[in-house]
Amino acid sequence: MNAAKRQAIFERLQAANPSPTTELEYNTPFELLIAVILSAQATDRGVNKATRKLFAVANTPASIHALGEAGLREYIKTIGLFNSKAKNIIATCQALLTEHDGQTPRDRASLEALPGVGRKTANVVLNTAFGEPTMAVDTHIFRVANRTGIAKGKTVRAVEDRLLRVVPKPFLKDAHHWLILHGRYVCVARKPRCGACPIYDLCEFNEKTDDDAPPPANAKRSA
């Protein structure tokens, strides 16, 4: 795919959704960090349902740490892998208190050193909480980048690195959300909804479908 096509693609995605953001509910970088840790193998809706109750009683490293693993599990037990997530979150809160004065770090190395935080989680926090032009490649972005031809790669890291190189710089900060949104609501895994796709004519996918149903109303929001 050439640079002119990529420019046109992101211009259209921006026009459709000028201010994309995450569907995870949060008010502080710390709340986002916890929500993203919880979101592994879970839906945003399920995470939000749990964190609404959790954050109402504990939304700082000190207050969540005070719950202990058993107390935290009561709030997140509806989420997949809640036992291991509770252990990691309590350990992360301890690390934030002892190593970062209770603040969420805004550098990759410090974030990735926290229990339960990998590169993708760190990228989400850096991008969404701190406005860094990072790219958290999940299954949606990996699929969209390869299927459309925007940035092909055989591994998640290869796609991330290529996207950071080829996405036009004015769009880089929000590209993560646009691509997740597109993969979640339009360029879906089993049968892409090509008839509802705003970049249909720019996409280089060879097996386009004729599905022309309109996207759901909440597709206007970002992932």
C-alpha cells in the first residue's frame, strides 16, 4: 500500500470519528491501568461493570492494596482469570506505592516492570492516558492492518513497528483507537462488513464481501 492510500484511509477514519477514545471507563491513569490489566481475555463491557463497583470504593494504589487479594477478588470475580489478575493488581499497587510514590509511571520500562503489565497494556496507558503516539496491537488491529494492507506483518510486534513507521504522523496518536474500532465493528473476523466500510475502495483485501448493513450506532465511539 502506498502513502497516498494510507493518508486517505486515516483522513476518512478521522472524519467519521474526530475524537476517538477507549470504551473502558476511567478517570485517572491509574484507573485506566487497572482496567486494561482486567481487560485481558475479557470484554470492555464486563470490565466496566466490575470497575464501576470497585472504583466507587477503591481507586488508588493504596485503597486497592488495602483490599488485599481476597477483597479485590470479590469485585472482579465475574472477569476471566480473576485470581491471577487480583494477584497481579495487588502486586502492582505495592510496586506503585514503594517505587513510584503512588503515581502511574509514564515511561514504557517502568510500566512493563509492573506485575501483569506487558507491552500492549503499557502502550494503551501511554497512548490513552498520556497521549503518546504508541500502537497497542491487539487481535483487531493485527487483522485490520494485514487484511487492508495498511501494515502487513507476521507477528504483533512486526505490525506495531510497521504501523509506527507508515501511519502519517498527524494521525498516529489516534490511529490505535480508529483501527480497533474498525476491526471491532466493521472489519470483523469471520465476515467483514465491506458494504458498510468507509475505506472500501482503498482497502487491498482480495476477498471483500457484499454485506451492506449499516454499522451499529455505537460504532461511532472508539474502542
